[in-house]
Amino acid sequence: MIVLLVVLIIIFVYFYGTRNHDYWSKRNIKHDPPVLFIGNHFRNQFALKSITDIAVELYNKYPKEKVVGYYRWSEPELIIRDPEIIRHIMNVDFVYFYPRGLGRNPKVDSLLANLFHADGDTWKLLRQRMTSAFTTAKLKNMFPLVVKCAEKLQVVGKDIVSCGGECDVRELMARFTTEFIGACGFGIEMDTINNEHSLFRDLGKLIFNRTITDIIKIMIWEGFPISRNYLPIINSDIENIITDIVTKIRAQRNYKPSGRNDFIDLLLELESKGKIKGDSIERRNPDGTPIEVEMEMNLKCMAAQVFIFFAAGFETSSSATSYMLHELAYNPDIQSKIQAEIDQVLLKYDNKLCYDAIAEMSLLDMSFKEAMRIFPSLGNLNRVCAKRYTIPDLNITIDPGVKIIIPIEAIQNDEKYFDNPTEFRPERFTPEAVKSRHHYTYLPFGEGPRACIGARLGHMQSLAGLAAVLRTFTVEPSEATLRRPVVNPRSNVVQGVKGGLPLKLRLR
């Protein structure tokens, strides 16, 4: 009897651990053989390889395929290699793929009820109301804050030069972007640039440095679906810090907009208007029309938006700007041309950084885009199939719940679309060159209705920070610099670099 019971348990464990592992073979989609329970996800689950590097590996392993299968434990995922299929998923057939699928359970992790992680009606209502925060007029109003932060950055850079010039530019640019986000988002000057242990900088490290505990929690969450109803992923210290910041600022402003026109003011304005209402993207009336849905902009919701504004705002920009400086250190001729452009443009504006001056620095802009092509802050984009969908031209049907991986780093470094892709070549982004290639082969900010809402703000602050650095300094490789930085295998959403990006600053 005991032997029979053991046999039955083994059979149950086997079938449970391999459920769905025939999903892609039934559809004749190529994939690596899955392993019991964990599928193809072992290296990422145990933080041996980032999910971006895995996607790049599979993209290059199956060069003749338009799609490649993957198993995250027993859940099937699909890596899309074809730009035209990507266009359908992200734009044309968006109604089938509106969920991003990165969020955990907002009922357990309230900070994940934010614009980036939220799906369905919550996402749609937040998006329609928050778009007004990123108009050209608001960006121009924010620019004096950018300039103030850029001036602080130059002072710190001079201190670094006086001490020999060696620095981690990833950390330097993180402190700059954190200072800016604190000032323009929350009206708080934390002096992060001069203090590597300021509240905001420590908060940023807390958010993005994955600990062993974090890895174990994500493993349980992904491998055992029942845990998703009660297991929080976000560190409770993060939630407490963010909520405390928002609570204090709301009280300081008497729970109404202060006239600063920053991000907190926008949220207070939304709160004062009462419930956010709009048409549902998920549910419909019997006649096919969308039902009306609503949500409140309460303290928890505000804290969630502040969390993502802070996290996305500083980490992606610091990643992109520091990597561009890394490339310029190895391309001194391009660096010299950019510096000459900065000098020439600033002469027209009394040698002062301003919104219009940054807009005229075309070589700086093209170089920044080229850096984001080679090493995008988000190596993959994610979507989830919301309802049964047949992929155009392939006659392959996938079911609701199947996750989609769009491997943008792999695509942006494919010689099919960018010849000699490892070469840093800003002229790839002249207007003529951009028009000549498929629009969906360059996607650092996403595309379609779920494209990054803060793309223009991030772009503006990044160019301003780079202009401030290159106006005053020249960057060079240091003895510790690696030509090809090693990606931190523990990084998942935003790519991290092991050991930072050491460079040497020299006064021009």
C-alpha cells in the first residue's frame, strides 16, 4: 500500500511538474527542451543569467524562426523575433495584448497598482488621466530644476577630478537623476549628488538591488501559483518609506496642488477631482459597448504612482546616460564632435543650458539613441495574451495567459537591421536612416498605447545631464574599465552592470 502511494505521488509530481510542457511542440514552435518543474527558467530563477541575456541567446540560437517558445516553470511564453508580428502585438492588435504582465498582486503589493505594472481598467484609467503631466509646456516648466541639478553635477565632477578623476559613472549619473526626480517629482532637494547615502539614493538601491530573499520570494511566486494570493514581493521598507514621503508632502501642501506643477501636484489635482471614470477595456455591455468603470486616487494609489515615477525615472536614465559616457570614452573622435556641438549651441544661449538649447543638440541626441540601441535600459518588453489570438502569417493560435517577450536588445543588435551592430555609430539615427528601417526594430521606450509615458521627460533630463558633463569634462577609460560591461545576472526589469561603469573624468 505504501509503495503504491509513493508511486502515485511520483506520478502526480511528474505530471504536475510537466503540465503544459507540450504547449509549444503541439504548435510546432521551436524551443529548448523544458526541465521538470522549472521549464527553461533555471538560470534566471537562480540569478545565474538575466532574462535579457537568455532572450538574446534564444533569439540568436533560432535565426530562421519568427517566434521561439520558452517555459517559465510550467507557464508557456513566446519570444517574438519578427518586427511585423511585434507591430501587431504592440499596436494593431493591442486589444488582445493590453496587459503587460509584470505586476504581481496589487492586493498584496499595493505599490504595484501603478501605471507601469497595472493592467486592464486600472491601467487605462491611470493612463488617460496622467498623460497631462508630460506635455511640452510642463517639461519646459521643469527645465530650470534640471539645470540646477546639472550645475551640482558639474561641481561634483570637479571634486572627482581633483581626487584623480576615477569614478563609477553609473553611480554618478544615478545620483544626478535621483536628485532631479526628487526635485521635479516631489519638490524635495535631497542633495543626493553630494551625498551617496541620501534617503532617495538609498531608496533607489533598496528597490533595484535584489537580495537572496527577493530571489527566493520570486521563485515561490512564479513556481507555485497559489502563493500569489498572499506572498508580497516588494520589500515592506520600500512601501513604508514611499507612503511616509507622500503622506508628509500631502500634509505640507494642505492636500491640494501647490502651484509647483510637479508630479505630486498632478496627483493632488486628480485626488481633488474625485473618482476617475472611463470606458472599460476589459468588460462590455450586452450590446458590445464598454461599460463605465471608476477608481479613486487615494493615498495608496498615489504612493504607487510615486513609487514608479521615482523608480523608473532615475534607474532607466542613469543606465542610459552612463552607458553613453562609456561608449564615448572608447570613441574620442565622436566625443570631441559632441563637445564642439554643445559649445556651439550654447553660444547662442549665453552659455546657459535651456530647453531650446538641448533641443538643438542633434549629434548628442543621435548618440544617446545609439547608446540605447546597443544597451537598452529595459532589455525586453513584456505583454500577456488577453484573449485567444492567431498570429498573422503563422496560423498559430495562442491562449489567454500566454506571456509575450519582445527581446529588444537582441533585435537592436541584429546585423539584419543594424550592420556591424557592436560599432557605436550615431548616424544610424539621422532622419533619413530612421525612415529607411522598420519602425519596430528600435524600441527602447516601447511603442503603442503602453509606450513609456515619461519618455520625453527621461530623454530631456538625460540629454541635459550629458550636456552638463561633456561641456566641462572629457571621459576616458580607466584601468578598471571593461570594454564590454558584464550584465548583473540578478537584474531583470532594468539592466544592471556588475561592478558599475568605472571611467576617468578629465577637465577639458
